[in-house]
Amino acid sequence: MYNGIRRERDGKTELGKIEAYVVYLLHKKGAYDTGVEEERFISELREWYRQKEGKEIERGAIVEAINNLYEIKAADFDNGNIYLKEHVWGTV
């Protein structure tokens, strides 16, 4: 699982499970320069999680994870799109 974000000046920041899933999918979608439409991303993550874990994830949990990534400056928002600002390492 993606369990860390490499931050140029701060070293490594540990992520929770849902944050790691959010980062993983943003990374896979190349959301560094182009961004991903937020509502579509949330729907896709819910479906991906259902397939991977065999259970539902609440929309609110995803929104909270995205907001946590924004707080640590790992993600940004612009015109309804989510951008991944930090490069990641690890595997799912």
C-alpha cells in the first residue's frame, strides 16, 4: 500500500489507509499536472474500494481523507479538480 508521501523538505509523512488509497488512485490517474474531477474521483474510488475490499466505503470518509491530504499539502483543489502535489512511494 502507499504508506508514505515523499515531501522534499520534510522527509516522509505517514498516511492512514483511506488516505493511502486516495493517493494511490490519484497517482495512477496522473493527477500531478492534469488533476481529476472531484466527484467523479470519489465515485471511482468507492467502486474501486468495493471491488478491492468487498465492502462499501462512505463518501464522507473519502472526503475526510482528501481534506487531510490537503491539510498536509499533499493535494490541492482547483475548479473542482483534485491535484496530487507530492510524489509518492510504496505499493498497493
